[in-house]
Amino acid sequence: MRLTTKGRYAVTAMLDLAINQEAKPVTLHDIASNQEISLSYLEQLFARLRKSGLVKGTRGPGGGYRLARKPREISIADIIMSVDEKIDITRCAGRENCRDGERCLTHELWSDLSEKIYRFLDEITLGELIDREKCRDRDNSEQPSEFEPHSTRVVFGSKNALNS
């Protein structure tokens, strides 16, 4: 499976929206700026996300987008599928005509893997990604400098703690 820019940008934009929607609706301009994604591309993606019922828009001053459901109710697979991205790694795109119109010997293998990838992405929600991001930010703010005296943290996976 090769996840295209469409799927990656949709997930990134939805995560940005989920993180920043608390105070007020988030504009596509803000998401485009935060994530360095083309505004016109985001407009196309959000038209599909809105049509799929994942986001809702508010027009006018102070308008923008909010999630239509709670972050824990939106899976990554929901987002990817809503922008017409396929989760399929078969050579034939699931049509079973991999080799000159016939199914190839390994079709079932790749089809099964596609299903596992879909289930994996379907089990991860925006809420979980928000939690991961918060943990990462917290860990980065608590991590001592490599040169900090009396540090007992392991740096770069080393088994030997610094200054211990």
C-alpha cells in the first residue's frame, strides 16, 4: 500500500483540527499555515471530509471547522477512506486480475495484509493521536539536556546513564 499525499494530508489536517478546535472553529488557512499544506488542496480535502460527516463548517467571521464527532469516535481509517484513499496493497487494487486478467499466486497474501492494515488504522482514533502528541510534548519538555550535570537519563538509547 502506498498512502498518497491525499491520505497523509487528510490525517495531518484532522489531527491539527482536533488539537486546536477547543477555543473556536479552526480556519483552513490556519491549518495550511501550521502544517505547510496548500490551502486549495485543503479545501478539496475538507469538502470530502464534510461530505463524509467528519467535520462541520461555520461560515462568516469567526468561522472555520470543527470535528463533527468526538476525536475518540473518528478512526484514521475513517479519514483515509473519506478522501477516497484506498487501503489496498494488492497489485490489482482488489479486482483479482493481477496477472494478465488472472489472480496471481500471492493475491490472498496481499489481500489479507490490506485487511490487517485497514483494521490497524480503524483501531486508532484521533483521540489516541492527541494523547500520543501530548505525551511526546511532555517527554520532550522533561528530558534533560545531554550535558546537564547530575542527569541520570539514558541518552540515545545508551545503556549507561550519564554521570551515574
